Amino acid sequence: MKRRAWLAAGVAVAAAATGAGIALRRTRGGDAAAVDALWGMEFEQPDGGRLAMAGMRGRPLLLNFWATWCPPCVKEMPLLDRFYRQRRDQGWRVVGLAVDTLAPVQEYLARLPMSFPIGLAGLGGVELTRSFGNASGALPFTLIIDGGGRVFDRHLGALEPDDLDRWSRILA
């Protein structure tokens, strides 16, 4: 009886590993397609300009999806700004894509200006986060894309300084 139990457990583990491998390949393939699509996108900026994502290629990119109505998003914005100011000379790019409308973003930035570019993704930003694996569409959602254009990491929820330090050490 024990032998059958061990055999069944072995088959279950093998099946789970196979499923995980397939899912990982699909996610990586999906990431590549999503990143390729991202480079072709442009977003309106709160100051009236356009933010072309193609200009962010070739260097580490922290891409943060946020909204003015999201308390953890608003709380982490000064942390992201500090990270950008400290790391931009090392090649890091930071972009904030607001899943929001123009007026509240302009009001927020008038009170607390950011050094890094902000684009207006609107509600389409939720679908964009989903293309990068954020099934729930929750915010804040942060992607780290390495200099080669691969998704290195993703983070759902508020960032901590340790997250930023770890990414900058690894992708230095």
C-alpha cells in the first residue's frame, strides 16, 4: 500500500512540475510580447506632452502603475522619486503610469512634483497591468524591466526601500 501511495505522490509531483513549467513558459512568452507592445506605446502627460515608451529602452526601467485615489500608491510616490533621483545617473529610468484622469493627477503633481515622467494610462492601464500578470488589476503594481527588455520582477502592493535597494544592486 505504501508503494502505491508513493507512486501516486510521485505522479502528482511530476504533473504539478510539468504544469508549472508550462505556465512559466507562457508567462515569459507573454511578458516578451507585452514588453514589445509597451515599447510602441505613447501616453499623454499631465503637462500636455507625450511620453513615448520607446525612449525607455535599453536601460533598467521601473514602471509603476498608480492612481491618486489609491492610498498606498500616493504614499510610495516620494519613495519612487527619491529612487529615481539617486539612480538616474546609473542608468535607471522610472515611469509612473496613472490609472486615473487628468485633473486629479495634475492636482496631485501640483502639490508634490515628481522628477520622473508621468503618463496617463486611464482605465486602459488596468488592462496593461493584466498583460504583465496582474490578474486582479490591483494597484499599485510595479514592473522592473532589465536593460535587455525582459521583465526581471513584478511587485503588487506598496514598495519598500528594501525592494528598490535589491533591484538596484542586482541590475547595477
